[in-house]
Amino acid sequence: MDFDQNPKEGSRNIVRLDEAEDRLSRQQIREMADIYHLAVEDLDEKKIIHSKMRDKKILNVFREIRTKLMQKVGGKNFTLLVTSISQGGGATFVSTNLAASFALDHGKTALMVDCNIYAPSNDQLIDGADLGFSDYLQDPSISMEEIIYATGIPRLRLVPAGSATDLGPEYYTSYRMQQFVEELQGRYADRYVVIDAPPIGSTADARILAELCDFVTIVVPYGMVTSEQVKTAIESVPSDKLVGVIFNN
Amino acid sequence: MDFVFILQLARAGFRELWLHRYAALFGGFAIAVVILVYGMFWQEKYTVSTSLYADQQNIIAPLLQGQAQVTKVEDQLEIVKDLMLSNRILEQIVKGEDYLNGIEDPAQQSSIINGLRARVEVQSLGKNYIGVSFADVSPDRAYNLVTQLVDLFIKESSANKRGQSKQAFLFIEKQVASYKEQLRQAEDRLKEFNASNLDGDEGRVQGNIEGLRQNIADLELDLGQASERVKSFESQVTQEDRYLSRKARSEEFRERIAEAVTQLDNLKLSYTSRHPDVIALEEHIKALRGAASKPVSVGSSGDSTVRGVENPVFDELRGALASAKVERDTLTSRLTSMRARLGEERERASRIAERDAELAELTRDYSVTKGLYEDLLNSKEKARLSMTLDIEGQGVTYKIQEPAKYPLFATGLRFIHFALAGILAAIVVPIGLIISYIFLDPRIRFSNAIEEQFDVPLLGEIPHLVSNPIKRMRKVDVRLFVFMGLVCVALYASTAAFYLIWM
């Protein structure tokens, strides 16, 4: 059984709140873990890395990317936005596995937020999630706990895209959205948030979301985009936030 | 292009090939089939070749070195080509073979002959060897053509050469006759000229002129002397006449004065000067001297005795003067005649110079014609020898070195080559197209392109991950693809084999 660790710093109030969260989440996790326990075969099938996988090469690549990111921030947690240049560029695959690579570490947890509301793809990780990120933004009565799901992968949780697909970019700029991102990252010092954003080349969503995140990484898919497209994508992201590109074969 | 890039390229190429596997498979198959079908329609060719030996090193050639012209083989290739591929020979072959197929139109016949000419290859195979080869879809036709061509050529070439050397001989003979005539004319002209030339040669005339000049100089000297003598005699004759009268009177006075002086001297020995005799004598001498110094007056009574005296010297002088005058006149007339002769001789000398120029021209004509005539005579003898050599068959002769063999196998490209080329093209063309597609397509396929072009770090390159269900699907794909591939190969191989065995 895995638990999120308590943050070591912060005010008394926050600690108390965390303890309450902790108790709640422990309970939830216990229940969820009983429901979902993904076997090695399932992980392989879903193309998610795990420590026992036979193809160590891909595992090492993600570990290396994780290490590079950790070095960049000096051990603190952060919010990372993963976006592709074109549709089907593999941003979901990269963000899922990047989140999974953080979760490989027993001292860290990872949360993946599927912001790709036009083409939600994280259904493969969890079945029957009725509420998600878009519902949360639209309906203030929905609490954050209701949209965070366990995935069956130790220490990895997921916020699915949700059912409201008519969400406009104005929601991303709302205070609720900002608060949502801050809370996700700020609640636990060892939680790494990975946001799977829509392709940067096709909508403005990724650019708006980038404002809320600490870092942005762009996924360049094999044989799908030209240098010009890559250049445009790189220029549309603030250079202090862009940590680098990932080439996806 | 380093190794890593080649590896990347190979990987990308393989990946693209897999993505477009059916296009590649069927495209390659189509290309192979097109080449195979082309190969089916390709007409295999049978080549027949033979080689000729041009025999010029027979025993006679060295013996006649420089005497008779033995035709050389080095310059023969063109001659052989010209003769072998001449219309005369090719027409015979075309008429004998089934090339014409009843075509009567001369233009068409000529184009068939030209086509045949272009296909026959005549080439030098090194010293003295000439190769002839011909390729045709029908082995019979190729064999017949080459054998006939070579036979006809050998016959024609000896006849031709005989004719040529005979013509050469006849030509030279004609030339010799014409030069002989010219030479005879030159000789006649020279003879005529010599006959009409009576002035003698220049040397003799010059000698004459020299002699005449000398004589004239001598005569002139003699004449000068004679004139001088005449002048001197003339003056002497005049002087002698006057001198004789004066001398008689003065002599008389001088003797009478000397007598008186002697008498006076005697008297003075015995008498003083106051002696009357002495004074009288001195008066006498004075009177004598006065008379002596007085000029003679002709006709005076005192001279009549002197003029009457005969003077023999005067007569003698007059005789000498007359003979001197005769001599002077003789010399003058001789000089005149000598001068006239000198003028004549000079005229003759200039006449001789003119004639000499004419003679030189005639002589030159003669000697040039003579030289040419002699050369031609030599040539004529050489030509006669060459002609004899050719008639006897001793000049350059052509022998068949390697006879033509009936062709059992086709040469050049055959159906099997096309079948193999089809397989090769089916493999190479799709791969080449894919690689050019990778190079031409601007989309990014290599991770290092990002690092090179943008100032953004590359966090990582995620290898291609294939999940299990996709792997399973891929297995099916691979099986299907391999099956399709095998079907294509089987179709191709069976078609090729069927054609090879049955056609």
C-alpha cells in the first residue's frame, strides 16, 4: 500500500488540512487500489512504463528525462505541461509515462491532468469516470477530490478530461482554474503534476495553460511536422518555461 | 555522412518502407513485371565473327624493297571497310538472302543495304588482323552473311588490286610517252639553236677585243712618235736653209778678224801700239767687226757668192721628212681600221650574251624534262613489277584466319538478364524512392535535426514502443505481407520459368 507523504514545511493550518486530506485519500486509495490493480500485462498493453518491463530502453529514456527535469528545479515539485505540435503527436503517451516515471520513485507521487478535452484519451487508464477536469471548471459545486482518480499504478493519480466538451479557452483563464493548478501542486511537496494539453499548433489552449504551469515541454512526433511548425511552437511558448523538446518515435 | 546518420537513415527508411509496404510491394512487382514483359519481347541476337589475316610478309616484299610498292595493312582497315561494305558486295548478299522479301523499290532496297552496312562491324584486331562480326536475331542469317561477305571480299579484293595496279602501270606508261615526246622537242630546239650560232663563244671574242685594244694602244704610241718626227724634220728643213747663208758671211768675217788679230798680235810683239801699222791694223779689225755685225741685205752685192753653194744636208733632210710623213699616214689609216674592228667585236660580244641567255633556257628545259623522264621510266618499271606481283598473287593477300562458327548461343542481353534485372529493380527502386522521399520530405525524422536547428535542449528521444495488441496485429500484418510477397515472387518466378522453358 502506498501513501502520499506529508509535506514537511507549511503553516499549522495547512498541516491540519493535509492530515484530513491524507486520511481521506488513504481511504480512497485503499478502496481504489482494491478495484484497480493493473497487472504487468495490462501496463504493457496500455504502453505505460513500469519497473519490471522487459524493454529497459524506453524505461531509461523516461527516467533520464525525469532526472533532467528534477535537476532543473533542484528537487522541488513542479507543474509540467506536455503538448504536442500536432494531433496524434503522442503528448498523452509522453505525459502519462512521464507521470508514471515520477511515480516509480517511492518518495514521490504524480498527478496527471488530462486537459485535452476535445480528444480525451485517458479513458484507457480508468473506466467509468463520470466527472473530470472540465466538469470541475464548469460546476463550482464539484470538489477537487471528486475528480482525482487512482489509476491502478502506484503513486499515480489522474484527473480525466471530463464530459463537458464545449469548454472554451476563457475557462482556462478563470480564477478557479488558476486556483485548481496551484492547489494541485501546492498541496503536497512531493507531488509532481503533469498536464496533458491539446496540441500547441492547433488551438490556443496549450498557450493559455502554459501560463499556469512551471515548465513546458513540446513533443515532436516522428515524420509529422516540419521545422517551420516546430519553430512556431517553440516561439509561442515563453522561453523561461520551455525546458526542452522530446522527440517521439 | 557518418555512420550514425546512415544508421538513422536505414532505420527511418525501414520504417517508411513498412508504412508503405503494400505500395512498395506492388510497385516493385509492377516494375519487375514490366521489365519481364519487355524481356519477353526482346529479340535475342546471335553474333558471328571471323578474322582475316592480311598477308604482306611474303618473300617477295623484302626483295623488292623500294622497287615495287607493296600495299600495307596498317592503312588497309579503311580500304577493307570500303570494299567489304561496298554496294556491289552487299547487293549480291541481299539478293541471295531473304532480306528483300520481294521488295522492288530501289529506295527501300538501298535503305535495307544501308541498315545492313551499319550493322556489320569491321575492326582492326592488331597487326595484320582484321575482324568482321555481325549480329542478327536469326543465327542462320548471321552465319550466312558473314561467310558470304568474307568470301566475296577476298575475291573482289584480289581482282580489285590487280585492276588497280594495271591501271597505275598504264597511267605511268602514258606519262612516259608524253615526256619522251617533250624531251625530243627540247633536244631539237637545242640543236637548232646551236646550228644557227656562228658568233663563236664569248671567250674568243673577249680575247679578240683585248688584242685589238693592245694593238690600238701600240699604234697610237707609234703614231705619236711619227708625228713628232715629221714635225722635227719640218723645222730642221726650214732652219737648215736659213742657217747656211748666214754662216758663210760670218765665217768669212771671223776668219779675216782672227787673221788680223794674229797679225796684230805679231806686230805688237815687235812694235808699240803707236806704230802706224798697228794702228792701221786695229782700224781694219774695227771695220771688220763692224761689217760682221751688220745684217745681211739680200740681193746685196756681197752675198751672191754664198747663195749659189749646193747644201747636201738640206736634201737629205727633205728626203727623211718625206719618208716620215708616209709612215705617219700609214699608221693613221691602220689605227682607223683597228678601231672599226674593235667596234665590231664589241657588237658581237653583246650578241653572244643574248644568245647565251637563250641557250641557258633551252638547256634548262632539256635537263628538267630529261630528269622527269628518267624518274618516270623508273616508276614505270616499278609499276610493271607491282602489276606482275598482283597478277601472280604475290602482293598483299587476305586469308581467313579464323573461320566463322555457327552461333549456338545468343550474345548480349537475353531474357534471363531481364528477369534478374526485374528482381533487382523491384528491390532497388522502392528503396531508392523511399530514401529520396525521406530526403525530400521537410518533416522532421531525425532528433538531431531539432538540436541542430533550434536553440532548445532535446530532453530525450523516445524509441518506438509497440504495445502487445499492436504486436499481435503486426504479426498478422507481417504474415499477410510475407504471404503477399511470396505470391508475387511465385507469380514472377513461374512466369519467367515458363517463358524460359517453353518459349
